[in-house]
Amino acid sequence: MAGPDPATEAFVAHRDLLFTVAYQMLGSAADAEDVLQETWLRWVGVDLADVRDRRAYLVRITTRQALMRLRTLGRRKESYVGPWLPEPLLTAPDVADDVELADSVSMAMLLVLETLTPAERAVFVLREVFDLAYDEIAEAVGKTPATVRQIAHRARSHVAARRPRGTVSPATTRDALEAFRRAVATGDLRELLDILAPDVVFLGDGGGVVRAVLAPVVGARDVARLLTAGLGNLAAAGSLRPAQVNGYPALILHRDTETGTEIDTVVAVRVDDGLITGLYAVRNPEKLSRLARATPLRR
């Protein structure tokens, strides 16, 4: 029985890597899957005899398709109802073990990447996360190596000024989330204030489909009041359970319904100096569909 053809074999071998590239560029698993479909359609038409490095060639196709999709996604975000948050992914323990990969797909980092231009985002992801050479990146984004170096420097400086301060261990995040879960469950405003940074920002994403705050909520006292009133009521109808989301500990609110239990909200956090500086609650049902099983991510 004949095995898979070389094109299929190469695509399957690098599929997880290609998905990770597309997801980091887009912040959307659904759009990343569409990019992979487009990549496959172009890949099967390539004469492999002309391809020296199949991995690099596939990354190049994926990057170009993701760049086109990123511009389309940007237009969709302009008409999005309320804050737009990346689509959360349930991730396996091996992602958390790779500290650099976990950091690069964390909700906090994906939000920082949202502030880059499409070209800056592509160059940053390919250079800083996947360690591609400048000439390889230049081929992928259609620019000269010299221009790519300038873009990389600009993107690196931009990200450095906005990313979480220092590396946060999963244990620190887990401790902060457990304190957060207890405070929400008990409605203890004082305990919530103890773990929230004074300038904490809360973002909720309902996509105009389900109820969520339509603008960022800033400041520990306002965020604490919102959480005790909002998530507290929701938690009373279900349960907040720990999970590994985007490489870091998170909480998933499961809500009891007439037909069973369903995922209502994913809560991720950004932690700086032991305090929660960012709270991200994803409620848009379209963004919660990939949480039944872990998504493999690779570098």
C-alpha cells in the first residue's frame, strides 16, 4: 500500500508549526485554519524539485496568506461590538514547558501584537519566536533583508515597551487566579482589591452576541465592583474551573443549562510584580468552540 505523497507528508509534518505561525499573526484560530487551507491549496501546486527547504517554503506561503487575512481581519475589527480579544486556545502542558512559546501565545502578548502593523507583526513573530534568518523573513514578507532588519528593530522596541514586565511563572499566575477565584466566589471586595494592581484593566469580549462590557474598565475599585457583581452572579449558576489556556493557567466558567453544561466565559490574566494588571474575559460563543480539546502548538 502506497504511503502519502511527499507534498502531503511535508505539510502534515509541519502543520502544527504553520498553525502556530498563523495563529500568532492573527489571534484567531478560525482564521488560522482558513490560512492553512489556502496554504495547502498553493503547496500542492508547487514542483517539489524546485524546493530546497520545504519547511521554510511552507512558512513563507503561510506568512503571505496570513498577511492578507490580517488586513481583512483588521477591517472586521473596526465594526466589532466592544473590545476584541484573541480567540482562546486550550493548550497542552508541553506548551507551558516551552517558556518562550507560552509567552508568545499568551493573551497578554497577543494583545501587544495587536498594536503592531501587519508587517511588524509578521517580522516579529518569525524572528523573535521562530528565529528565522532575515533573508528568509524577507522572502516571506516581500521586502529586502535590510528593510526587514529595520522593521524587526522597530517591532522589538515597540513590544518591549508594552509586554509584561519580566517572565511570569505559571505558579505565580496560578496563585493569582486562585485568589481571584476565591474572591469572586465569596464576593469579598477587600480580597479582590488585594490582588488587583491600582491601574488594572478589564476587557470583556461578547462580540455583540452575549452580554459584556463595551469599553475597558480601568482601576482596581471599579474592576472589583464589576467582578463581584458580574462574574459572581454567573459563577453562582455554574463553576469556575482551572485550565491551561494559551500556555498559561486560566479559569473557565462552566454554566449549567437545561441541556447540560456549557462553557460561558474564559478568564485569562496578565500578572506584573505579583499583581493582576490585566483581566480578559472572552464570552463570544464563536471564540469558545475550540476548548473541548487541546490545540497542539509548535516552534
